[in-house]
Amino acid sequence: MSDYKQEINRRRTFAIISHPDAGKTTLTEKFLLYGGAINLAGSVKGKATARHAVSDWMEIEKERGISVTSSVLQFEYGGFCINILDTPGHQDFSEDTYRTLMAADSAVMVIDASKGVEAQTRKLFKVCVMRKIPIFTFINKLDRDANDTFELLDEIEKELGIATCPVNWPIGSGKRFKGVYDRERKCILTYSDTEKGTKEGETTQIPAEDSDKLTEAIGQEAADTLREEIELLDGASAEFDLDLVRSGDLTPVFFGSALTNFGVEFFLQHFLKMTTTPLPRKADTGFIVPDEHDFSAFIFKIQANMNKAHRDRIAFMRICSGKYEASMEVKHVQGGKVMRLSQPQQIMASERKILDEAYAGDIIGVFDPGIFSIGDTLCMPKEQFSYEGIPTFAPEHFARVRQVDTMKRKQFVKGITQIAQEGAIQIFQEFNTGMEEIIVGVVGVLQFDVLKYRLENEYNVEIRLENLPYEHIRWIENKEIDLNRLVGTSDMKKIKDLKGNPLLLFVNAWSVGMTLDRNEGLKLSEFGRD
Ligand code: GDP
């Protein structure tokens, strides 16, 4: 295999999703420890005391000048080059999670063993399932009292609609946590919490069949329970099937304790074996195979003002095929321009490194002078194709935005347009007016807070948000419809998006149906189109 093919095939790119506090950061820190990317665990992100998602975002934004929502980490382990994409934990940012998942080839979901599937996280996981990528589950915090293991698995299957296959099995939890049973090797790995924060120490391996040794290691009661559970498990759980894992229908489940560093390396090793090399991606010309094609990439995220000192805007792209080399000329398909990428960087949690080269599977950030949009394709100058777009979620909350100081009109329009380009909010106008009346739509209400905070802090513009009662948005698909003559319901509002496309807002679903009935031939869609 040529060097460049080898480079691509040793790449593993995945996203980590979890409910806040399940232990995503701790797990990531431990991964990095194995990779030697950092020397001491505890420095991935300066966890502020705040526990609220927005304040977390803002605090860290303030402290570090970088948003935790966009951390991309790369490290080496066992010959693999691993890219981890961090995702925001709060469901109000699930659209952001979806975009990040578009850039990943698999996802790791972290679950707190004492909480199981948490309410807020359901939406995130659904988003993950929607992407149909392999999902690996790490059930964390076994060093604390945990829910019953069978119940935890049952919950995942029922709540998330995905079959589970435990790769290992916990022996007790909390004070009685003794270790895990490795189902493949049929042996137990015993737990000791003396290795906290350092590399996983030598764990003792005891074959489960050796009754005396098993009892000696974990005690009679635990040994009996384990034997019973293994029997039950072997009879009840889904067979391991890598194809089902790859199609996102079966999730391998691992147990451990990120904090005390137990089961983390076990997870990493098995995960790396089961997950995929960079996957082919669908473009309008067919599938592009990563190691058989020249450089191509698509933009999945745009983030402005990541570094206050520079007031910059970064477009994150996932390289889908080939190799990127510094100073190479590439074509921005949607802009129709050939260009050199400006200072391509690898964005680590707190530092940035200028890149000389990168391969399919890698994520790079480039300075964006305002030309890129989410979903845009980059390829070699001689080529012409675009990757499948990233759908926008239909907003579910709407508010009218008013400026407090109307003298700052220019800053206001600039700020709100830029934030909308990042995809954090969607903006609309009253159907018959210009930018003087702006309506903002968001998927999660916390995005309103972020908008307000960012306009004040980054653009020095104070706004008031007046909540609107609408919950349903529909784009009008047939362009020939004369909106002035459309017969709607009394709770309906006519608006347009930034491209001038007409839309309708409704308070309830019933009015949507009513409007369709009253206007023959009207076609409504829940998704915006470019
Ligand atoms: P995140 O919000 O998902 O990134 O969660 P963090 O990694 O920041 O963890 C949240 C809290 O749980 C922190 O106080 C961690 O120290 C703690 N924590 C993480 N993993 C474990 C674990 O395995 N056991 C215990 N007891 N606590 C943990």
C-alpha cells in the first residue's frame, strides 16, 4: 500500500456524545493520556464551576477564547491516528451535534451508570441514530452505585431503539465494584482504584472458569452473581455482528470508570478494532472513496470569534478523500473559485497548530473571510462535484428581535447575519418588509440566550427578544403561489427567509392542515432548501 493510502486507512474519526456530566471530558482526557498527546489528564478543558450549558459555553468562551462545542482533538494510539470531535451535551444544541456527526464515521455515547438514558440526551441520541453510523456505548462511573445492568441495557434498547451487545460486564458497582468480565476471553479483569489518573496499571486477569480463583478474587457472593448473570446474558443478548454495528443497528456496550481509569484502554482497543476507516461519502456524482480520490472536503461547521484577540471566523472541514498539502490550490465549488486555504489549522482544545498536511478522515479549520457556508464542498481545481448537503432542522421556537439602540443598525445586521451563517439561529423577515423586522427561529430555546449574549459581547449590540407563539414552520414549495392571495388561518404568519423564499408560521399543526385544505395545489415542506 502506498504511504498515502496507509495514512488514510489508519485514521479513525469519531464524535463523543453524552448528557452533560456523564463523563465525556474525563473519558477524552484518559484517551489522550494513552496517546501521549498530553502528559497529564485534566487539561482538556478548564471546566468552569458552572453546570448550566449556556453558562458553560460562555464561561469557557470567555476564559479560553474558544468554544468547547468545537474542540477537535487528534492523537496517536497503537498505530492509529485518531480524531475526536466533541459535541455539546445539551439538547438545545442538537443541531450542532448533528452537523458534527456528519463529519464523523462513528460515535461514542457516554452514559452515567447511575442515571441511564437521561431525558435531555434522548434527542441527541436520536440524532445519532438518524445518521446511521456505528454507535459505541461506554457506561461510565461504575465506581459509584449503578443501576441494574440488565435494566440499563433494556433502557437503551427501548428508549433509543438500538440493540445492545455487551462486550464486557460489570461485577458489582460502587464500593462493591470488583471489575469487569471480558466476554470474549472469558476472564475477569479486577479493579483497583490506585491507578487514578495515570495509565491503566496491570490488571489481574482471572479465567472465569477457575472457580477457586474467581471466588478468591471477588468473593463468593459476587462470583455467584456473576455466573448467574453470564448465563442469563449468553441466553438473552444479541449476537455480536459487526455488520449490524456498522449499519448503526447494534451498539457494542462497554463498562468502566473513566475517573479511576478502569476499562478505558480496554474500550479504546476494542473500539478501534470495530470502528471503520474513513468511509466513502456521497456526492452528486456518486460515492467518493477516500483513498482512491484526490483531495476533497466539506464544511460542517462555522464558528466566529473563537479567539477574541483575532476576531476571526473559522470554517471546519472534514477531509473526505485524498491528501491536503499546505499551499495547495483547491476549488470552493459553491463559490466557483479556486483558492489557497488560508492558514489551515488543526484546532486542539487550547492551541492551534498550522498544518503542513492532512488526510482523509482529518478535520481542519481554516480562516473564513465570509465566503463559506455549512455544507460547501472543496475539491481539486480540475474537478466539479458537491457532497450531499447538511439538512437544517426546522426551528421550533420563534421570537421577534428588537434593537435597544437603533443607531447601531449596521452592527446589528452584521452580527445577526454572521451568527445565522454559522447555523446557530435562522433568521426571517416579515413577508412585506425588509430587515427592520427580524424574526429569529431556533431549535432549542437556549440558542436565544446565546444569541443575546453574543450580540452584546461580540458586536456590542443590545437586543430584546419578544417570544412569538409559533411552533410550526413550513416552506412553500411551489414558487408560483401568490402569497398575497393565500388563504390561511387567523394564527398564521407569512414570512420569508434571507434568500427571499416564502414561508408560513403556524401556532398549531391543525392550522397547517387547514391551510393546505383551503389552498388547492399548495405544497408545504418542513425543510428549507438552498
Ligand atoms: P462531561 O460533562 O460529560 O464532559 O463530564 P465530565 O467528564 O466533566 O464529568 C462530570 C463529573 O463526573 C466530574 O466531576 C468528573 O470528575 C466525574 N466523573 C467522570 N467520570 C467519572 C467516573 O468514572 N466516576 C466518578 N465517580 N466520577 C466521574
